[in-house]
Amino acid sequence: MCIRDRRRVHGEEQSKKEREKMSSIAGKGKARGKAAASSKAQSRSSKAGLQFPVGRLSRFLKSAKYAERVGAGAPVYMAAVLEYLAAEVLELAGNAAKDNHKTRIVPRYILLAIRNDEELNRLMGNCTIADGGVLPNINPLLLPSKGKGAKENTGEASQDV
């Protein structure tokens, strides 16, 4: 029990000088007041500055038995990589939605974002995105030709006999 608590129990009051002395000493020793409240439990995600759950990824890595032991840094690194990939895909999909004058990201825009980015397309080349459709692509040979050839062939039969 500290001096302050003893005096409260016995009904004694602290003088102004004693209070000033105690407040100057408060920086030493155990944290008191707001400092003590801020030492609550902190998640590994917040320690690493991540949004993705480090603890959950750690649990998944351990329960999946990829290895007998899982290091402390492995789930943090994995969470960081996954968060980066998610942010990258969402940014590109948001740009695709914006190009089409929409505010909602639907699977179509995710597909367009992934397929139009060279590195993401290589990473997710074998993935099928449900309701994503396909990239718009028309073979140039199927398009009507422009220039002299189009004017000369008008009126001629398509097959020579």
C-alpha cells in the first residue's frame, strides 16, 4: 500500500507540496493513470500495423501441419503479403469500376483488373473468377478491313469460279 492510500484509509489529507512531489515522481516506476490503461493487450496485427489477422493465420498454419513448428515471424510475413495483394487487386478493380462509371466493385471488375495486369495475370493465370466473364477480344482478321482493299472488293463475288 502506498503512502497516498494509507493516508486516505486513516483520513489524513495530503498537503499541496506532497501532491506536487508525488506527481513529479509519477514518471518513475510502474505506469499510473492513462499510461497504465494504454498497456492493454495488443494484437499481433496491430503491433505489425496490419489489417489482416496474424493470430488467425498462425492458427491455420499450425493446424494445417505444413511443418512441425511455425516461427513467430511467418504468420506476420504471410499476413503482410496477403494484405498487399488484396490492396493491389482492390485498387485496380476500383479503377476498372471507375472507368465504367460505377461505384461498386463486382467480380467482372476484379477479373478485368487481374487480367490486364501482367504480374497478377501470371500469378492468377489458372484461376477462374465466378461471374467474371472474359476479356473483350476480337481477332483483327474478323474485323472489316480499312483502306483500298475494302473499296476494290465491293461488288465482286466472294468466291472465284
